[in-house]
Amino acid sequence: CGPVIRLLPIRVALFLGERAGDLSYLLDAKHKAIAYANLKTAFEGKLAPCGLNRLTRDFYRTFGQNLMEMFFIPRIGREYIGKYITIENQHYIKEGFKKGKGVIFLGVHEGSWEISNLLCVNLGFNFSLLIRNQRLPRLNRLLNSYRSQKGCRIIQRQEGVRDLISELKQNHAIGMTLDQGGRSGMLVDFFGKDASMPTGAIRLALKYGAAIIPAFYTREKGPYVKVTLGEPLNIESTGNSEEDVRRNLQK
């Protein structure tokens, strides 16, 4: 369906994605309840139930738009990025590369994270994306074809440690996520609850001196997306490896 969706104007496709989000909001009772509960925890009584419901619905709408936007990746180039995407604090990228030990862009599964590889390649530096295979093989092949066709290198999480190290030693950039640690992750405090986070990015930074730059992708309206880069994290090392990982991961 990707080629068919790409025949549509981007605003029309995103409108349809928003309506798909509305439909999912009405039908997906299980995950809607989880999203509502998480938002309630995060806002700690600062929003009334009607406000939490509205924010939950907006999440579904934005997620639907993100899915539609994914199909447009083959059409996204410098002109599209210049028109629709704003990057805040871009100077942090130069700061990170000045160390000469590589840059790790650290994000979470939120907003338009699938466009991260397009941004980095179009900004003119080598970029590799650490990915975990999807359960559906066809979806996995589709996503990886979209991710790699603009010049991004794909590194499989299952066997990619050596490749990640090699990229950092060449002062290249890699993209990793900080959420969804699963059974192999480390528990940290997140809104007063234990949450499992993967430790790979922190371990790489501690051992090889790579700069870590947090990155967040927010849809402002329609195709307009704001990318916010955080200040490079100050990774602290005391020589106690596991405690260093835990403290920096919590940060």
C-alpha cells in the first residue's frame, strides 16, 4: 500500500492517519487504558480526567499520522526537510563530533522517530541505526528498506556490537533507543516506578568516550515536525562499572 499512499498529498495522507487514530482510540480499549494510566502517573493530578482523555486521543491521532508519514520516507529529501522539519540546538552535533570518538543519538519510541535516519544523512555525516527485528518478516523488510535507501546503515541488535564500536572509532554517528529494556535491561526509577531500560548506549559511552545527545521528535501540526536535541550528557565514571551504568542511565 506504500506506493498508493505516496500518490496522495502529504496533508491528505496525514488527515487519513489522524482518522485512523480516532478509530483505534474507539476500538482499542486495552491499550487506551494503559496509555491513560501512564499519562495519569506522569501528570500527577495536574490534568483532570477530561484532559487526560483528550491527551490520550491526541496520542492515537499522532500515532496514526506517524504511520502514514513512514510510507513517505522514499519521498523525503532535503527540500522536504527544509520545508517541514525544524531542528533545535543543532550546534550540539558539532560539539559531539569535536571529541572525535563518535556520537550516539539517544531517543525513545515517541513522535516521528522513523525520520531520524533521514535527518542525519541529509545533515551530511555518516549514520547507522541500531534496530531490533520486527515479529512480522514483511514489515521488517519494508522498514529496513525505507531506513537504508537514503544512506543510513542498518545494524542488527542481535549481532551488532562490533559494528557499533567500529562506527564510533571512525567518529561516526549511531542511533539507539533508551526505552524497552525488557528482561536484559536495568531497572531505574521512572515516575516513581521501576522501569527496565537498555544499557548499551551508556556502556559504549563509558568505555569508548562517545558523546550522547538526546533527541526527541514532536509533531507540531500536520507535516510540521520539531526535532529537539538535548545538551550532550555528562557521563560520569568512578571505576565502579555497574554503579556507573546505573547512575548515568538514571540521569
